[in-house]
Amino acid sequence: MKFLKLTKMDTRKIMVNAALIQSVESNPDTVVMLEGGRKILVKETMEEIFEMVQK
């Protein structure tokens, strides 16, 4: 099980189970959409999240 360390817009750090991510969009803020419909607004770019998942 892989977890990603992400930063919410209010600077709080969160850990997200990578397997639960359905999609990531950026316009201009990055929104991570999880299974179940939950959305998380984060400071990391879509490219940074992609790199984290690939490692």
C-alpha cells in the first residue's frame, strides 16, 4: 500500500492512499479526487503527484 504526503492549501500535511485516487486535475489549483467522491485541494502540482505515484 502506497501513501502520498500532500499539503492542503492551509499548509496542513496529509497522507493519502494512492490506490484511492481516481483522478487529479489542475486549473490552476490542484484537486485530487478520491473514490467515494471526496475532493482534496492541495498545493502540489499534478506533475509532482504523478512523480510521487511513479516512485
